[in-house]
Amino acid sequence: MQAKRLTSRILRLLAAAWLAGAGAAFAQSAPPGPEAAGEDAVFLVANRGLRDMVYRRTVLIAVPLRDGAHVGVILNRPTDRPLITLFPEHEPSKQVVDPVHFGGPFARGALVALVKAESSPGAGAVPMLRNLYMAFGARTIDGIIEKSPNEARYYVGYVGWRPGELRAELERGLWTVTGVDREAVFRKGRDMEALWDDLTAQSQRLQALLAPEPALR
């Protein structure tokens, strides 16, 4: 219970800091490097030993880029902020139902979107899976909000790894890698908050099934 209160407090502070810097207009943000190597997104589930308060008990969706780097967002850190409270001068933002999520510590003054679309929504969009894109371009995100506001989820900031950095974290045992559950990406409310618990329990059950049986004596 104490950890949940602390996490909530951190999210409020991050949202407040971002509001102070972002102003009433969309912050300009460029794509974080070369385009994605393919539709190869995975879930990264934080292992219990990961104590960093930003990433503790998190589930990320991440995809490799062509230069060997990776980019993604934290899925299960919703704030209590509707999008319109971040951009009160942007009338179309009133149409967005879900609250903004904290996506990660990179570019906290920028908005990122995960959007369901049959084709790329525009410049600065990274393909994650078939019909799922991560959008970084401010104009592209603006267009998503105006044309299909609730086919996307919106994040303050994102997570990035330099070439080789994520592999090093995996070797240190910080993350468990799983396939992406498309429905889980857009969970809401308490269902999203329970995502880490659900995937961790699922991973433990799988490990138990795959564990070799003890030898008979």
C-alpha cells in the first residue's frame, strides 16, 4: 500500500513538472533515431529485483530500431490527468476518454502515442506490431487526436536504450521478455494497474511447467 501511494505521488510530481514546461501547445518532439527494424515489439516485465522507482513493477512495450537501439513506453503508469488538462487550448483533446499515462523519463516535455491504425499515421511513427504504431511527431499526434482520438493512448515521455544497452539489462536479469498481448496494451483502470502482477504470475506458471522434474531416488 505504501509503495502504491509513493508511485502515485511520483506520477503527480512528474505530471506537474511536465505541465510547467510544456505550456498550452503540443511540445515538438522528433523520432528517437532511425526507423524500426520491423514489427518486432515485445513486452518487458520488470523482475522483482529491479528497485529503480521509475521502473519498479512496470511493464514496457519496446521495439528494436535499425541501429541496434530500442525504444518503448511504460504501459502501466496511468495518471489522473485527462489530455485536455494538459492542452486546454486544444479543443479536440476534449474527445480523448482515457487519462494520459507516464511513458518514461526520456523527453518528459513531449507527448507520445500508441495508436491502432492499418497504416502509418504519419511522420515520426514507429511500427510496433501489425496495425500498431508509436507516434512521436507532434503534427502526427495532433492528426490522430482530431481524426481517431480514442484509437490511441497518450504518454508523457518514453524509454530509450542505446545499442547494446537493453541486452546488457537482460543479461543482468532486470527484465523478463514476453510476447505482446494486444488487448493488454490498452487495458484500463485497475486492469492496467494489475498488468505487472498478471504477467509476473503467468511467467512463474510457465517456468514451473518447464522446470525439469526431480530425479527419482
